[in-house]
Amino acid sequence: MITDFAGNCSCKPCYIIKTGRSRDKVFYLLLPQMLNFQLLKSFIQHRLQANTRHGVHSPFVYKLVDEVIYDYSPRTDYQEIEALRKQLLTDARTVTITDLGAGSHINNNKQKQVKQLARNALKPAKLAQLIYRLANERKPKNIIELGTCLGLTTAYLAKAAPAAKVLSIEGCPETAAVAQENLQQLGASKVEIRTGNFDHILPEVIASADSLDVVFVDGNHRKEATLNYFDWCLPKVHEDSLLIFDDIYWSKGMEEAWNTIKAHPRVTVTVDLFWIGLVYFRKGQVKQDFKIRY
């Protein structure tokens, strides 16, 4: 989703319009104070080009779309996390934002209330719950997240795979502290949050891992940084790995990064949902790229 902007701190605000006739068909359109016409153009093009499950001829991707992406059934885990979201929307505490990346399209105000971050920077429930289902489908032993923010998406990842080791990296110490509180409240206190620069921490984390099962990249939204994260992950990915890249249409550079990732010879399947991009490494799979309406 386009609500988490560039930088090692994921808590960057934007303004969104929610449109659609039903909860299942709601989609989110970015509307910053100064309209990002490139993003709007990309969104319209994607809507015109994307398929639903009925336009997909790959058995693997059809099943993914039908049983995971379009599974809107309620779950107890959703209710617990969304109840906490409601609490955060009234939290008047102020945090100082530390941004180690490209900054925001909107403003660089360093002082923000938690309720502002909850309203403008957290993943919408629909997208966070999709990430939950995507992680759950992989049955991972480990999950890495770049960009913790207030920890709600982190909680979704942890709840999706209770047996997995979940590690989240956040550039802002004060939001990381709030995230840790939230995770404890949700019973996900085993999640490890490391605070600092992604460029320093991520290589260390990858080097210490035997393999990477699920990686969610939601932080420094620069082309070079995104491609670095992808390249660093490659030595440890395997046939069942899933890499999720957030905000793949956030800028021209991010679109270029996404296209480079899709073209990599080790990547066999990509699923472009506009808000996020999914990368799979299935052996024996004919290389295919899909755009799916979500």
C-alpha cells in the first residue's frame, strides 16, 4: 500500500480516498496534498490491464488468487489486531520520527502523534490481512520485515505463522518502542525488533540465517536501496521463498526497481497487485508475470 513512504522509518503519512461499492471491492487511491499524477496514471493503467482469477491460466497463481488473495473470510486474529488499531486511533502520545531514507512526499514533520501514524501510516486492514494470508500460505520458519512502524503489520505476520521466528527492522527508535508495546499487548512478544539503518542490519540478519522464507520490504523506497535488499536476499532464497515488495509504483525509480526484479533469471513468478509485488522462485515453473486486480 502507498501509505508507508520512503525511508528506514516506515511511518510516513499520506492521504487516501477509499472507494468501491462493497468491502470486498474497496481499493485505495493515493491523494497527497499535491496530486502525484505519475502514480495516478500507473494506477489507472494497472486497473485496465489487471486480471481477476478468471484471467489466470497458471494453476499455481490461480490457486493463490482464489484461495489466498481473494479469501475475505473473517479470522479471530484479524479482530484482535483491528481492535488495537481502534485504540491507536485515539492515542495522543507524541513520538519523534527518525527518518534515515528518502523522506516523505507530504512533509517531514518530525513530531507526530501516535493517532496520526495510526490513521495515515499503517497498512489498511484489507492489505495487512492479505499479507497475513500470504505469509500463512507459505508456512515459513522465519519472517523478516523491513519497516515496523507501529507494529500492526508485524503482528499480522507473527499471527500468520506462530511457529516462525519473526524479526522486524525499524529505523525510528520511538515508533519501535510503541510497536513493541503493541506486540506485547497482542501476545506476539517473541517478535524481535532491531532498530537502526536497514543497510547495516539487514546484511547481518541475512548472513546469520540458513535460508529466507518470507521477507516483507516496506521501508526505504529508493530504487538503489530496493535492489540492494533484493540482491542481498538472493543467496538465501529457495524454491518456497516469498519476497513481498511494498509500494512498487510509488515513484519512477520504484517501478524501475520492480521491473528489474521481475527480469532477474532466478525469479520465476511475480504477482503485481499494484500496492505490493510478490516474488516467487519456484523451480520448474515457466517464467511468468501477472497483474491481478485487488
